[in-house]
Amino acid sequence: MKSIETQGKTVDQAIELGLYKLGVTRDQVKITILEQAGLFNKARVKLSVGSESESENGLKSLIEELLAKMGLNIVVSVEEQEDCFYVNVSGEDAAIIIGKRGENMDSFQFLVNTLFNKGKKHEEYKRVVIDSNNYKNRREDTLKVLAQRTAARVVRENHDIRLEPMSANERRIIHSTLADHAKVETESKGNEPNRYVVVKLKNRKNKEEETKNREDAE
């Protein structure tokens, strides 16, 4: 199934742009509204053409069955990409699947991957990525901003700052964002599920030792 994502000031504008790019009419595509237009963002939609593969249908059925057993009212769309299956979940209970800081979604994604790939050979294994209305990208953007702001505070206030507990994936985003920072470094501490990141000045220990040595010499 071929698909593209487009943006516009309104949903209809985004759809029309997608139809133009694909060279098809509205009745030839499946339209998924990813994000409504807001004060600070444009509307974002996904247009898909072609039929779903057997694997896509099987994965969609598996996820819908799991959600039904959980009593959740959620709409599921599946798109097979080159390196993974991308699953978008939306609807009135989507927030339950996301959970606090995306923790429920990470657990659900792990469960789906385990069940869907059970018994498959290594070459048949294909990762399943579960998202909800682009939550993961929006959360990643938020964490990158948090990392940069925290680094600025550490430099300005000259002390370490401990961030709230995060999942392993979210900690990786913080570490990656600040990996090339000239003045700060990051370190994970604590035990799961309360493991967290500390942002601190580089070479603080060496500077403290230099200061102490100078004081001793005097």
C-alpha cells in the first residue's frame, strides 16, 4: 500500500494536496486524519492507495482483537513500510493506550511484536511500530527542547540537574540530543522503572580538584 503524508491550513487543503501529488481522486484513497489544524500547527493527513497485504490484514486483526479484549474503542490503521509495520491507533480511548509518557504504548508495542513475530524465522521477522496521531514524534520534539533548556540551566546555574524518570527510549533521546554539547554531559542513574537522566557540567570534578590544589598551594 503506497501512502504519503501532507499538511495544510485545513484538513481539506491537506487532502487536496495529497490527491494532487498522488494523481488520484478522493474515492481512490484511504484518508487518515493524523492531526487537526490548531493555533500553532497545520492539519496533517495520510493518504493511502492500493490494497492491504495479507500481513497487514493479519496484524490489524491481531491488534483489533487485543484492543477488543481490553474493552477499548480504538480505530487501527496499518501500513507496511520497508523496515517495519507502522500502526496508527486513534479514537476516544487512544489516550489510554498512550498512557503516562507513552509507557502504555511501549508495553503494548512490545506485546504486539512478541505475538506477531512468534515462531517466525529471523529473516521473516519484521518490527511493529505503534503510534497514535504522531505522538512519538511530538514527544521526541518535546524531549529535545527539554534537553536543550536543561543544558542551558546547568551552565547558567553551575549545578547538576536531575530529570524525571523516563523510559529507556526517552533517555536515549536526551543523551543523543546533548551528545555533542560543548559544556554538559549526561548520565543515567537509578533503577527501572525509576531510572532517570542527570545533566551536568563536563569536567566538573577536574575543575574542583584544580581549585583545591591551588588553595592547598597557597
